[in-house]
Amino acid sequence: MAPHTLSLLTFFSSLALFPLVLVSSRSLSTPSSRTCILNVTASLHQAKYSSSVTDQSETSIDSPTSSALFTLNLHPRDSLVVHNSSCLYEVSYGDGSYTVGDFIKETLTFDGGDTVEGVALGCGHSNEGLFIGAGGLLGLGGGALSLPSQLNASSFSYCLVDRDSNSASTLEFNSDDSPSQDSVSAPMVKNRQMDTFYYLGITGITVGGETLEVPENAFKIDNDGNGGVIIDSGTAVTRLESAVYELLRREFRKGASHLATAEGVAIFDTCYDLRGQSSVAVPAVELEFAGGKTLQLPAKNFMIPVDLEGTFCFAFAGTASSLSIIGNVQQQGTRVRFDLVNSLVTFEPNKC
Ligand SMILES: *[C@@H]1O[C@H](CO)[C@@H](O)[C@H](O)[C@H]1NC(C)=O
Ligand SMILES: *[C@@H]1O[C@H](CO)[C@@H](O)[C@H](O)[C@H]1NC(C)=O
Ligand SMILES: *[C@@H]1O[C@H](CO)[C@@H](O)[C@H](O)[C@H]1NC(C)=O
């Protein structure tokens, strides 16, 4: 099948959705770096051109949205042929939002003109929750009804531009560009109990060059299908099992003790006052994958401005759930490629 490309609207205020999925981050690995540089000026400059960052970090957490700008014609609901014996669907998401409506089939037309007929989708009549004006949700998960499954895609990839960028993000199916040299791959782990999620084989997290001493099995799926780490395009901020988050926070604070602290904001409990600074060194945060590859997150994917004055917060949070989620803030600026045939997730920095 020919590659299909969609342009996505840039402003992914994020779907807390579970049926979508993905992740990643950018300046990949230089071997176990102790610090990396946050360009405070650049982050603040960008924040000034976005709508309130504070609102975003509060509302986008786990809220569905993610607008698509691909070449689909959007028809008024009344013009759709809804058969009398219509089929009802109902989907609910991790943040409590839900959509209910008619389950229908439509023809999708991609950039470039390829069309695919008979794609099953939901025409929502009752959509409740933080959809923030989104025109719809695109399901990229591993279940039978997701778009990649319906397209029989062997791979797909997306690159989410910075949340305040004006450029379009892109989503591609079946493209066969070979990954760049600085790409990092992680094995995708299957969970028979939950086929919609993409689990990552994560073996460790390092902060400032130190590997966190996490409980054994902290990143593993247990025999009942609980736990593990998924990558999701629909969750904004990465959530880690609380024991792991507390270790991460402790190491980060230790390595960032040269910075002036600030009050916590919304779900963030580790914030800094960077007023007047143009750039600062912060502890490097790296994810280690089964297979030995390491992905270093760019500083701006985990130190994010929460106001226009120079308050930045460490953009991770804990969760009471045993399921950890790598969210889209941590994936910005990185092309995340899902090789569904070889069960690999590849992160390519600066490939938007
Ligand atoms: C920070 O980013 C600005 C652009 O916004 C650039 O002019 C400046 O050189 C960068 N500073 C560093 C230390 O990279
Ligand atoms: C569908 O419903 C309309 C009115 O609600 C009715 O006139 C029509 O006969 C129905 N069609 C079928 C195929 O049942
Ligand atoms: C996907 O595969 C199924 C089963 O082989 C086939 O019926 C369907 O037409 C395929 N869809 C596309 C978009 O190629």
C-alpha cells in the first residue's frame, strides 16, 4: 500500500485518550550525560506566542483533543445517511470524557488523493469532557478498530511539533524512510489483556547520569496484565507510578539545587523561578530501553514554562495507577515511529 500522509493541526492539546497512542522525545542520546541545557529565552519566547500556557498545562492533562487537518470533508451530521437500524457506539477515556453516537462507515481521503473506503468510525452525538473544540479524535492504538488497523498499516509515525509552534505536525502510514543515525529504538511489548495500548520495554530511567533505583518490576506488566509503561499521544504529561516518580523527583531536585525554586502549579510539584536567566543547566533525563538504547529527552520537553514570567516546572507527575504513561509533552519535536510488523518504537530527534 502506498504511504499515506496526514497533516495534523499543530495544537495537540492532547487527548487523554487511551485509544490513541504514542510518544517520544528529542535530543537523543549522547551517552549518559549529567546535564543538558534549557534555553529559557527560547522557551519563554515560544510561550508568548501560544495561548496561555498555564491553561494548557492544566486542561490539557488528560483531555481529549488533537485536531486533524487532513483532507477529510466534514459533512453536517444531518447529511449523513444514518440507517434506521443505526448502530450505537460509546467510548470513554481515561480522564472521564466520553463520546456516544452512531457507528458508521466513511471514505477517507488523504493528502495526495488516496482514498480508503469503508472506514468504520463514530459520528458523535453526545461528546462530553475536555474536547476543547476538537473536531474529532483519531484512534491510533493497537485494537481492531483503530485507523492503523483498518488501513492494515505495517507502520505509522507522527511528529508532534512544539505545542506553541505554528507548523503542522504530521502523521504518516507505511512510509519506508530509513531511520536516521541518531534514532533510538525500543521494543514494543504486547499485553494480551489490553491490545489498544503500545507498551514500551523500558528498563530504567537515569537522571543527571544516575540510574534510579526503582523497585524491581516497576516497568513490567504483571501476570494479570496490570502495570507496564505505555506510550500515548493522547496524554499530555508523563505519569509514572508514584514510587518511581518520587525517586525521579528526588534526583532531579538534587541535580537542580543551584536553581531558585518556586511554588508548585497544578499537577506540578517541582517548579523553578528562572526569571532573568537566558539559559540554565538542568539534570539530563534519559530513558533506557530493553536492547540497550538510551533516549535523552531535550530539556524543553521536561522543563516547561507555566507563565510568561519565567516560572518553569518539571513536567512529570506521579499516578496512583500501576500503569505508567509516556505523554506527548515528552515526545515533542521527535518523530515516533511504530513498526507494527517488527514491534519496535523508534524515536528520531528533530524529524518533524
Ligand atoms: C536560545 O534561543 C535563542 C532563540 O530563541 C537563540 O538566539 C539563542 O542563541 C539560544 N541560546 C543558547 C544558549 O542556545
Ligand atoms: C426509516 O425511517 C423512516 C422514518 O423514520 C421511514 O419512513 C423509513 O421507511 C425507514 N426505512 C427503513 C428502511 O426502515
Ligand atoms: C485490510 O485487510 C482486509 C482483510 O484482508 C481487507 O478486507 C481490507 O480491504 C484491507 N483494507 C485496506 C484499507 O487495505
